[in-house]
Amino acid sequence: FSLHSHLQAGTLEAKVVAPSVPPAARVNLRLRVPAGHRIRSVTANGKPWNQFNAVEETITLPPTTKQPLDLAVYY
């Protein structure tokens, strides 16, 4: 995966490339946001994604796809 922070805009961008073999269990990606902030929303490939936990700072990744997953995290 790759990660880019845009502190002034309050966003993180992540590109996740799934492994060729699907994982046996659910995969959570933990992204730490700046102190005093919480994840407000997430998009996955441009569509709203509500599978995240703002307190734990984790995003449950969708099932494996053949395309890279582009995440935008707003805090």
C-alpha cells in the first residue's frame, strides 16, 4: 500500500493493492489521524464506505478485488 497525508485539507489517501490470494479473514487497515481528530468519513474507489471505526482508527477493507483500492479518509 501507499499512503499520502494532506494535513491542511484534513485527508489521507491510501492505495491498497490486494494480494493475489484472498485473505482467510477480514482485513482492517489502521490509519492514525492527528491528535484531537477522528475519522469522519471514508470513500473507497470514489464511493462512500461506512465500514470504519473512528475510535479504533480502522477501516475494514472490502473483499479482495483485482483492481487497486483507492481510499480517501476524511478527518
